[in-house]
Amino acid sequence: MGLTKKVMVLFDPEQYERVREEARQKGITVGALIRQAVARELARRELPGRKGRLEAARRLVGAQEEVLEWDELEHRGGGAHRPPVLPG
């Protein structure tokens, strides 16, 4: 989808010059640089906060999975797989 909305943003001369120079160094337009900055900021805000990340880490660390012996795995899988035979 093409660009369809227009926004006017006012900068002081020094800030605009910095934005213009950054865009020039990246080989993009000032508008593209501003769109990239907005996209990064919006994506950053969609990430869970520190509390959310800590809670997710706690759940991962605290997860307990049943560990089955090979015979039980084979039984549940219908015996289709055999453990590898190691040389020696």
C-alpha cells in the first residue's frame, strides 16, 4: 500500500540539519528517515516491558516437561523409530 497520509512536523533549524545530514548519510529522504524512526518506536512499544519479560523468563525456567524413556517414546510413536546404533 502506498503512502496516503501526510503529516507536518516542525523542527528547529539545528535539529532539522541533523536529521537531513543523517538521511543523506543513509542515502534516504528525510521523510523515509522519520518513517523508520516512527516504525522503530512503535515496534519498541509493542514489546513486553521489563516486568513482562521477567515473567516470561520465569515461566520458561519453571516449565517442567515429562522426560520419557526410549521404550515409552517408541510405544507412544507406534514403534516406527528405533534408537541409532552407535559404532563400537
